[in-house]
Amino acid sequence: MGERCVNLEIYASKARYYAAAFDWSDEHQVAGIAEHSGLASGRVLEPMCGNARLLRAFASAGFETVGVDSSAPLLDIARREFSAIGLRGQWLEADVTDFSLVS
């Protein structure tokens, strides 16, 4: 593949601004996804999860969640936000083009 065109450093250096800009509820999306898929529970993987707002909605609905992102600061925000509302999630700091959930 070719060279990356995007400077990903911004997601580390400006993580708190990214998290604030994209901090709305996705509960309606989760309800729609669950309805259309026929799944009311299970494990959800979100690549490039950022501050994990979509995973937060899935976790609140009872799903197990796995968030993958290359930005450690955004994953830290996700961990703190989950913890603050009593949710649990699994986090993996990795490039989504090359990672494994199996250790």
C-alpha cells in the first residue's frame, strides 16, 4: 500500500478536543443495529474507536465491547468515561490495519 496521507498525531495531541467534539449519545444507533441484526447481546468490536462513544452505547445496552485505536490518549479518555459510569470494556492500542485479538 501507499504512504499514509493523514497525520494521525493529531489524535494524540488533541485527544481531549476530539472527544469533546464527538461526544453525543449513540443509543438510537445501537437500538437500530441490534434490531436489524437480531442480536440483543454479544461482543462488539469498534476499530478506530476514538473516545468510544458508540461502544459506550453498546456497553450500556449489555454488550461486551472491544475498542481498537492507535491513540493512547483517546483510549485513556474512553477508559475513564467507561469507569465513571460503571461500564467495562476491553481496549487495544493498535493500528487497525495490523492487529490481533489473540495473544
